[in-house]
Amino acid sequence: MSMLELTGVTKKFGGIVACKDISFSVAPGQVAGLIGPNGAGKTTVFNLITGVYAPTAGSITFADQDITAIRPDKVVAHGIARTFQNIRLFRNLTVLDNVRIAVDKEVDYALGEALVRSPRVKNLEQEICALAMERLEEVGLADKADVRADSLPYGLQRKLEIARALALRPRLLLLDEPAAGMNPEESLELAGLVRTLHARHDLTILLIEHHMDVVMELCERIFVLDFGVKLAEGTAEEIQTNPDVLRAYLGEGYKRVRSQ
Ligand SMILES: Nc1ncnc2c1ncn2[C@@H]1O[C@H](COP(=O)(O)OP(=O)(O)OP(=O)(O)O)[C@@H](O)[C@H]1O
């Protein structure tokens, strides 16, 4: 059984073929990686999974349900959450409020009840706040709860995006370049965090990343895109020694330097 399955997915933007006949599947509980050169079609795949775009051809299933061309506002209800390559936080809200908004979406109360702040609403607000703080603690941002999101350095903003995505209680978490802009030490620390969150929240994860140490450290299965087509798939060991991948992306001189 697969948690996420793409079958023959193609996406064209006018004359540009961003993805061509892509098929792959991610097993439940797996951490998988989507790698490839700039413009290979990786973010387009995320946008197809999350309904930002509808595929020109092909199908996408999630937990055995057809989500091809799902409406973006239905994605979270299916159990899919994502982070963005270009960080998308509410910049002028606090760190805590950025996560509270995500938790709040899960809670159902009438506007009238909210306006009079009934005891039930007050209790719910406390619960939301506690849940949001839990997520912040998990990513190491609890002590920054009251600062404005845009005052955080980029690395911490990326962690805040992860906390916000987790607050939506996803089964599938899509991470778009979570280690972008981080130095090697920070990116390995991030890999450790992703590993912890994966175990704690029983997640399936698909991540796009250019930091190969993060990819090789975390991913049980790796899919390589090049010019919109799937060039290869395999384990970290297989991908690192695949001549096509070395030629197209990693570079002939690529040799993994293990972190341990
Ligand atoms: N909305 C769009 N309209 C037109 N072309 C698009 C659109 N979105 C993506 N493309 C094109 O599709 C191709 C794949 O882009 P995509 O952003 O998916 O690549 P990527 O692998 O994520 O690249 P990067 O590593 O730089 O983020 C590129 O040629 C891009 O210009």
C-alpha cells in the first residue's frame, strides 16, 4: 500500500512541460526525497499534490483516495500540510499567532459565541494556545513565542513554518527546501529535528532539498527529477552511485561525507 501515489503525472504551462509522465509512490511512514537541478519540476510536483495546479494528465492518490485536482482548501482536511520554498508566514504577527491560526482552523465555534467570548470559547482559546506552544517547543521556538515572525532569522522562520504545518495534524508533510540558507551544521541539526518529528507524529514526509547531507541522512527513498522527467529513484546508496544522477545533478566528483 502507498500513502501517496503519482501515476503518469504531466503538467504543462503553455509550451513549457514542467512535469512529464511522472510516477512514484511513497509508502506510509516513509521519509522520501525529491531532488534535482533548478527548474526540474520539484515544486510543481508539490503544487500538483496540493491542488495549486491541476495536472494536464495523470492521477494522484493519497491514502487510497483520488486527490487529482483537489481544491487547495480541501488539502488540509485530507491530512496534507506543506511548507514553502519562499517562506509564507504572517510576517507582522507573533510567532505564537502564526501557529495559533493553524490550530484555530481545526476548531469549530460560531462567530456569535466568539464575539461574546463564552466560557467555552475561552477554554478553547486556552487549549489552542497550549497546543500551539507545544508545537513551538518541539521546534525549539517556545522562547520566541511573542516576537514578530519577521524578526526571526531565516533558519528559524523555516522551523516556524514546520511548527505551523504540524499544527494542522497532517499525515503527509511536504517540506520544500527546509534547510535552504542554512550552513552544514544547521542543516544537519534540522535533519535531526525532522527525524524526531517524523517519529513523534507518525508522519509520512516528502521533502525537496538541495542539501545532499540532509537528503542522504533522512530519506529512505529518493526520486530524482531532471527537465521535468523522473531520471531515477532508489535508496541513498543507489542514488549516490547512479551515473545518470551524478552526471545530471550531483556531479561526477560527488562523494558523500558522512556526518557521523
Ligand atoms: N506557474 C508557472 N507558469 C509557467 N511556468 C512555470 C510555472 N511554474 C513552474 N514553471 C516552470 O516549470 C519548470 C519547473 O519549475 P519548478 O519550480 O517546479 O522547478 P524546481 O525543480 O522546483 O526548481 P527549483 O529547485 O529552482 O525550485 C520551470 O521551467 C518553471 O519555470
